Amino acid sequence: MTYRTEESAWVQVAPAAPVAGAQVAQQRSTAEYRALDAAHHIHPFSDMGSLNRSGSRVIVKAQGVYLWDSEGNKIIDGMAGLWCVNVGYGRKELAEAAYRQMQELPYYNTFFKTTHPPVIELSALLAEITPAPFTHFFYCNSGSEGNDTVLRTVHQYWITQGKPSKKYVISRKNAYHGSTIAGATLGGMGYMHEQMPSKVEHIVHIDQPYYFGEAEAGMTPEAFGLARAQQLEAKILELGAENVAAFIGEPFQGAGGVIFPPSTYWPEIQRICRKYDILLAADEVIGGFGRTGEWFAHQHFGFEPDLITLAKGLTSGYIPMGAVGLHERVAKAIIEHGEFNHGLTYSGHPVAAAVALANLKLLRDGKIVERVKNDTGPYFQQLLRETFAGHPLIGEIAGAGLVAGLQLAEDPKTRKRFENGGDVGTLCRDFCFNGNLIMRATGDRMLLSPPLVITRQEIDELVSKAKMAVDATAQQLGLS
Ligand SMILES: *Cc1c(COP(=O)(O)O)cnc(C)c1O
């Protein structure tokens, strides 16, 4: 067959033999896949020039917590894909649910005064799984669209309350809320804002509760958590409470580096939201569906949001789906006010809903969340802390359940960070990659978020591979 390479030359290629280790018949050689990928595929969040020069790794198969690439390498996935494959790879129940639903009713909309069994069953199950006040769910295809929906919903809510001046939404720097225009504006990633000349209006940011990186020397985590939460109060007073609609935050920041706020932070945020009558939205896209050992991360931190954004673990990534859960008080206002002018062709898609349903039943009936809370979560957290105790390169281990952030630091004792922290993170990430471990780097923090079905033995492997990569990084920097 023929295809165009990066240099736009037409070349002839022969079909490749299947690769050992990958049980699916592989249609092409790694070199062919790379050339075609470079020729025709733009990757998300990537420097395509440099990626095309080095070549992508081609992932061809997955089972449990392992991936296989086109060269036959077996890789342990410390990131559950992109924080989403909570039930692990290769679950037949989800594939069968999709297959059955595609045969029965592959698609129908929920616009025309119509509904269908999968979306009904999913909504009822979500109402059961989420804390009691969450009675209603709106569906979309991703976390980004979920946060767009949160914006639409909070504005509609305040209109129903006769307070249309409440328009500002307060978010945080170094937050991640997705990559639609609204999602990226809500997020606090500077580089994403720079790319966008026009942003969504009425969105402002306060500082993040990142103790290791931003607390002054001598300040306790508790005092720092309170101080960062009180920035919300100051911002509300600056804007005028009558102009503020909502505050949104990830219970713990995921893409921002698995930053766990001090224990004082969320109770104070909640107090301030209640005091000034501001809706509180929790972006549970990563934290939801068992990641911390609770069903939802806001339960881990002990606060009660008015809206929750769901995606990723909702379907364990087997098929795209997002949702927003509404507190009954918000739901009631939306329901009683007449038309809500928001919807997507695939809102409540029957196949996605059927897969979500099968996924949630696996999580619930397999007692997977309980296992994270009582067994594998504590085991993982303790093993990480023991393994890296006193390590010359590790400043803190943050996390709970099966999510962790490892802070790389020049001097762990004084919380001194590297000038070129991003390079150190990339160096460590590359050692992981070469050691067949997927551990992500965000700046100078290394992130782990494995499938929730990981066993103790697989945790041992994951942590020992992480240790090898961190040791190799320290050695390269002359720190060990
Ligand atoms: C991934 C993520 C999103 C965006 O979800 P997409 O499905 O990529 O649009 C939003 N919020 C958080 C916290 C996320 O981690």
C-alpha cells in the first residue's frame, strides 16, 4: 500500500507480521505505524514536530493493569490511561453491554420528549451511588463539556432565583477543568490561556492550596489551607457577593500535580460559599468513582458541593461520557423554571449509558471502591512513603487511595524546588518510560493513578519501578 510520509514522499510499504506478546493480529510494523501517524495525526497537547522526530509508542493491547506496545513490550500502566480506566482493561462485561445495546438501540436522542432504558437506569443508579442530595443528572460526552454544563446550570439557577447579576465564577490557578473554551478558561493553566485570544467572560482565579510549592517558611499546612481558602472570601468581597454565581474546584488537583489541600481548606471554602450564597461546584472528573477510596473525592475531604462534574471513571474510559450531578435544590430550580437551553446530540447516548451502567455495577458489586479504601489504597500509600522516606530527591508524597503525587525537590527539607523542575520531571518520566512504567510528570511532580483493580503484588511492581526511575534521576543529577 502507499501513504504519505512527513516529507510528503509517496512510499511503498509491505504489511508486517504480527508481533509476539500482542495477541491481536498486527496489521503493520512499528515503523509503518509511526510514519502514518506522523503523516496524518495531530496529537493532543503535543509538540508535533518533536514527537514526529522521535516517533510515538504504538499501544496495541491491554489487559488488567498492563499495556502492550507494537514491539511486544509489556508496560505497567500507573496512570489508568488518563486517570480513567478504573475497572482495568479487558473487562468483557463492558464490551458485551456495548454490543448488546448497539444491537437493541444504538442511538436515540432525549430531546423529542423521548428517553430510553439505559439512560433511565444509569440516572437511577447514579442517584443511588452519589450522596443523597444528588437527585438529577445531565449527560454529555466529556469532562470539558461537563464543566461547560456546570456554567450553563449555575447561570440558569441564579436566573430562576431572580438574581441574574450573580455571574462571576471563581476558579483557581493551576486547576484543570478541560479544554473546551469554557473549560480552559475555568482552568488555571497559563499556557492554555495564552493560546486563546477570546475567553469566556466573568471567570476569575484565586491561588491554589499548594503547600509544598507556595507556603512561606514556618507556616503550618493548616494555617496555609485557611489562608488560601480565605482568598475566596476576599475575591467575593472585591466582586460583590451579589455578582458571584459559583466557586469551582477539583477536590484535589489532578493534572496540576495531584495536589492535596490541607485539611482546613475545604471546610473553610464551604463555609464561605454558604455565607455569601455562592454555589459550590466540585469537579470530580478524576476524583469520582473510587479514586481516593470514597466513591467521590468530596466525601474524602468532607464537604458538600451543589454540583459535581463526572466523566473519566464514569465509563472507565471504555467509551466517552460525561455528566453533571445536581443537588436537589439546584435540580428543583432548573426543573421548575421552564426550558433549559442546553443539550448535545449525544446527551445520554444509549451505548455510553449502557457501558457506564455495566461499569458502575462492576465497581459496586465487585466491592472495588471498598477494596481501595480498606486494602490496596492504604497499602499503596504506605509503601510509597516507606520506599521514598529520606530520598534525596523526594520532597513530599501526596495522595490517598490509589492516587499519588511525588514532589521532586532540590532540597526536600527546606522545600527548595529545582529551577528547571520541568526538565527534572521529564528526565524522570523518560526513565519510567524506558523501564516500561507509565508514570506521568507535571512540572516537578510525578503522578500515579493506577487502575483501581490493581493487586498488592502489582503495586509492589509499580512502586519498585517508580523507585528505580527516581533513583536513576537522582544519580543523573549527582544527588545520590
Ligand atoms: C480530564 C479532566 C477534565 C476534562 O475532561 P475531558 O473528558 O478531557 O474533556 C475536566 N476536569 C478534570 C478535573 C479533569 O481531570
